[in-house]
Amino acid sequence: MSSVITISDPVFETEVLKATQPVLVYFWADWCGPCRLMAPLINSVAQTYGDRLKVVKMEVDPNPIAVKRYEVEGVPALRLFKNGQLIESIEGIDGGTKQKITTLLDNICQISN
């Protein structure tokens, strides 16, 4: 089991792009109501997939470099990376349903094993 790791722009490359396993990046904001609704799901994903997937979160306001580079247009937003490459983007809470996220991660983590 694992927990969500909080990161910032200066460590993005090390923690995400150079990671040896797939990485789910959760972009959020303190002022975002839907982000508070999504947080328990992100924590659950980290617990469930922690042996096969790294889960990190980035607050958007203090981290403009990653937000711009990965075209985060609204929060909550998810970006899934594998081998340093962006392979999936999900924007908003409607796109981030538990079923959609778990199906995606089951496919990615199965491939990784």
C-alpha cells in the first residue's frame, strides 16, 4: 500500500518523468470544491494500486510550469504517465469517475506487470 505524494514543479521531472513505474498526477486547487470530492478517490487509488503505480498530487496555483506544459485547463485534472510519456488526460470530476479511472489503471497496471 502507498499514499499520495505531494510534489512541486522543481521535482516533477525526478518524481514523474524519471519514475520507473507509471505515475498518476492529480492536479488540484485548495479553492476547488470538486477537488475535495475527488480527493478520497485519489487516496483510494494510491492504496489500491500503490504497488504498481505512483500517485502524486500538485496544487495548480504554485506550480505553473507543469500546469502549462501538460495543458491543465481545469481542476481536478489527472495526467497518467508511463516511461516519461503522457499517455492519458482526464479533466474535471465528470471525466474522473471511479469506474473510468479504475478501468484505465487496471489496463495500464496489467501491462506494467
